[in-house]
Amino acid sequence: MVREVYDNLVKWETLEAKDFYQKNWKLPIPSKVKGFIWRLAHDRIQTMDMQLEKKKKIIPDDANLQCVFCNECMETSKHLMFECKFAQYVWKSCYL
């Protein structure tokens, strides 16, 4: 099941939106996970770059916006879920 969800997330940009959502809503996974997938697909995960974009002064102007796990790139939802070395390790562990 983890493999199927991960494969859908990785391919979501190439799928038509309707196909992506139909596939994921039919998966036998908890609704919280489905909601998380929806938020991830719509870039609604609370990351440093999202906090900065909102300009609501949630984080100070001089705050470190780097990923908290690898400290190499700006913390975005795409980076946290797929590009970060730590995230890749976690996904690989789940995948096996």
C-alpha cells in the first residue's frame, strides 16, 4: 500500500488531476492520509517557504528557512517529501 501511494505521489504531476484523485480516493487508506495527499498535491503543507509567502509574520524575517533535516535547501513541501536525503531514507525504509 505504501508503494502504491508513493508511486502515485511521485507521478502526480504527469497524471491528469481527475485520474490522480480518483486513484487516491479509492485506496484503502485512512482518510487522514488521503487528506494529507490532497494538501501535498495542492502545496498546502506548512513549510518554511509557505510561512514566508503568507507574509503574516509567522516566522521572523531573519529565520533560517533551510530544511530542518538536511539543512541544504529551502524547506518546501516537495523538498521535504521527495528531495531531502532524510525523506528519501524514510521512503526507502517504508518501500522495503
